Amino acid sequence: MALKLSTLKFLVLWDAPTEEVVIMHWACSKISASLAIPDASLLEILLDKLRLCRGISYAAIAAHADKNGRRKLAAMLIEHEPRSSKQVPLLLSIGEEDTALTKAVESGDMDLVYLVLFHVWQKRPPLEFFGTIQGRQVARDLFVTYARCYNHEFLKDFFLSTGQLQDVAFLLWKESWELVKNPMATRGSPLHGPRIKLIEKAQHLFTETKEHMFESKAADEHAKLLRMQHELEAATKQAIFVDSSISDTIRTCIVLGNHKAAVKVKTEFKVSEKRWYWLKVFALATVRDWDALEKFSKEKRPSIGYRPFVEACVDADEKGEALKYIPKLADPRERAEAYAQIGMAKEAADAASQAKDGELLGRLKLTFAQNAAASTIFDTLRDRLSFQGVS
């Protein structure tokens, strides 16, 4: 019985894997011994036997054919290998990079695609590599994704070779921002630093495409603003301007008392009058230069009215300064609310009464809820308006 079990065990082991091994051994021997048989004919002979065994490694037999100098036969055998993980590396080893890339993309295995990409990248000149991936969307996208993170220069060459000037421009602009992280990179002439040069190159490339005129103008203004900010930092010896917005640049100039520079920035970037007034009003209030603020309010009628002057003074807790501008508010409702903000109940009530606004009187009364005398004033005026038939 022991002998029969041993024999049965041997037969089971022989039945499965050994059949595959025998057929593979036969195929390799046939390739070695059939040098005179043409590749196509030998392929048919081999396939007649290989098809009998499912799971046979066509890749291993193809590798043997390549080792025996029959590269074309190897390539034909690889076509029958169902496993991409076996198929693609062997295609690369026999110099079939284009086929390998196609098979890798078809497999949906991104690791295999990257394997082929890096192999071809190292073996072929740049322009030839670019031509290889240009018509293959998946391979192209994976290359671009990788190069965006690790090789900007090579990616720029790729975009230039395919005429994608706007993509080169965006890369240059991105690099200009990355230089901010490296203070050493911004040393040198404040007017011609590396960041400005990068932005100027980006601007030039944007102008080459009609679809990117907005980006071209934005890059031009960015470079111009950086130059002015470098000049301001050199003049003030304070590193507080570069990379701030146009509004913040103007505001900082006013806070430092450099009104001439503030006007220059306003003019250069065509800042609107309303925006200019808002910036200057609150900047002067920040440094509590009340005389300058009053003088500014009298230069001409403010395009934003006097309410911002009031708000700037109230924010700075300067009720006395706010009183200079509240009477100039044309709308009695605005005057009423402004007086209420600084705690002047009677004046707020009188202004609300002029507006004949009962609802406003009710809201203002709530503002002075803790003041019994003020509440009485608001109630009296509301009753008077109700008697006159005003809601």
C-alpha cells in the first residue's frame, strides 16, 4: 500500500507542472535546433504544441528565442503572452519600445506605463522621446504629471516642441513664485532679479497666443509691481513691500508718510478714485493723522462720500473726529445711524425724524435701550410721526 501511495503522489506531481516544463523544454530545444526554419514557419510549429498547455510562459520561450539571436521570432511569441507584467519588460529587453508602450497603456497598469516611459526616456534623444508620447494620451499625461513635480526644464522642452507656449509660460510663472521660498535667489539688482526675468519671459510667451491676453497683461503688471516694490524697499530699507497687493502697497506708502510714492502706484496701475479714497482714508486713520484726513476731505468732494470718513474715525474710537464729517452726510438716515454709533441719542433722533422713518426710530430706540431719557425721545417722535400719518 505504501508503494502505491508513493507512486500515486509521483503521478499527481507529474501531471500538472511537469507537462508545462516538458513543453517549454521542447520549444526551447526546437528553437535552438531550427536555425534554418523561417520565423513565421517556426512560430506555427511552436504554437501547435504550446496551445495545448494553458498557462504556458510565452515570455520565457520568447526570451530564449531572443537569446538565440531570433529577435523577430521572440517578438511574435510575446504577442501570445497574456500577462502584461511578463510581456512588457521582455518587449523592452528586445528593443520593442513602441510596442511595449502600447501594451502597457492597454493593460491599464500605470506602473508598467511608467516603467516603459523611464526606459524610453533614458534611451532616446529628447525630440524622439517627445514624438513617442505625443500621440499617446495616457503616456503623455503621466509624463507631464511626473515632470511637473520633478523636472520642469525637460517639461518646458516638451511643451516648446509641441507649440504649447502658454504651458511654458505658466511653468515660468510658477517658478517665479517658488523663488520666494529661496531668499538667496532674489539677490542682485533689485530691478532685474531672477523672479522678474522669469515673469517677463512668461509674459512674452503669453503674448504669442491670442487666447491668453489676460494672463499676458497680468504678468506684465506683476513684473511692474515687483520692480516698484523692490525700489520702495531699497529706498525705505524695509522689507515690507514685495509680494503685497497693489492696495496694500498704496496703504503702506501712506502709513509711512510717502504720499508721493502712493500717488505713483495709483497712477501706474490706474487705481480708481473710489478705491484710492477708501485706501487713503483708512490708512490715515490707522496712523491717526487727523489733520491730514481733514485736509484730504476738503481737497474736493469725495467720490465715496463722507461715510467712510465717519467709519474710519469711529473704528479708531475718535468720536470727536467723526463729528467733523457726520453733518456732511447727505442722507438723514445715514446721519441718524452715525450719531447713534457715537452715542448721541438726541441728534440721532432728530435726523431720523427728518427722514420721517418710524421703523428707523424703533431700531435706534433699541440701540439706546439702557437710556430711559433717550427712549422717551424716540417714543415721542414716533408718536408724532404716527399722528401725522407717517409709518
